[in-house]
Amino acid sequence: MRLKEEYRAETVISRSRFIGCASPASDEASARAYIESIRHDFPDASHVCTAYVIGPGREIQRSSDNHEPAGTAGVPMLESILHSGLTDVCVCAVRYFGGVKLGAGGLIRAYSGIVTRTLQEAPKLQEVLMSIYEIHYPYELSGALEGWLRRSTESPEFRYEETVSCRFESADPEIMTHLRDLTHGKALPVLLGTAVKLKEL
């Protein structure tokens, strides 16, 4: 699961303002560039703590406390990412100190909390394995088939020659059964291959 786009959320805890910022990051270079962009957006912040997780197996994991007490910001933020199930994501927690010290436990709760909330609210994409099919059928079946294919499959592409052909994608494991029933067995799709697509949750 991945983020669709950048997202920000904000809260105030004991007069300190926390801004959670999260963005897709396909590699470490893009994560570092995003962190620099957040530092540029909030140049007067007391702290900009960061964490990112990258790779299909989440093999790249980095975090920074940015001068907060060791272990009170970066690691809790990293754990929030790992608990979210996301990968290829970079988060920054911007803090404007409000004059009240939170203590180690308070900082851990604040930083993990703002990241958890930001990632929960952010729009996400899920990897879906799509099967790619092609079906050929006579024109007399067009009335039954064409509308159904447009409504019930992804990316249908029609060609009108001696017969009608349609290439389409579907994640429905029952697609063969549906088309067999719809055409009374007169037309069945051929599986051409598969592809992984990102779909919005």
C-alpha cells in the first residue's frame, strides 16, 4: 500500500504545534528531497523530525530526531509508518515549541500520534493484480456484452471488424463464469497476461 499524494495534518499539544507531512517516496533521493522541501516550507520551526520507509520489502528504514531527545521522535515516527502497512513513504513532523516541556513519554506520544493520524487520513493506493483478457464475439451479442464490459471491467478497448473484439482488464476471479452465463457459452475470453495496477482505496 502506498500514498496517492502528499498530505498534511496539524494538531496542538500543550501549546506546541505539530504538523504532520507525508509524501510518496520511491527512493532515498526523493525522500531526502521531500525533507528539504519541508525544511524550506517551515524555516522557523523548532524541529523537523523525519522518517521514511522504502522498498517492496520495506528494506530501507531511516529516521532522525532532529535535536529532540534521542529516541523520542524519529523512531516512534518510523514505528507509526511500519504499523500503517505503507511503504515508499516519507514523513516529517514539524514542531513549533509552545513553551511547555512534554517529557520523553509526551514527545513519543506526540510524534507517533501526529504521524499515525496523517497516514490514516491520507489518500492511499493499493496494488491490485489485474488479469488482461481478450474476447471475440459476433455482432448479435453486442447488445448483451458491450454495456456489461464497459460497466464491469477496466480499460475496455473495442475493435469492430468481421466480429467484435474487446481487450479488457479485471481482478474478478469469476469473470469467466459471468461471461459464459452472459453469452450462453458462445464467447469466452482468452487470458493474455497479468499486470499490477495501483488503485485508490
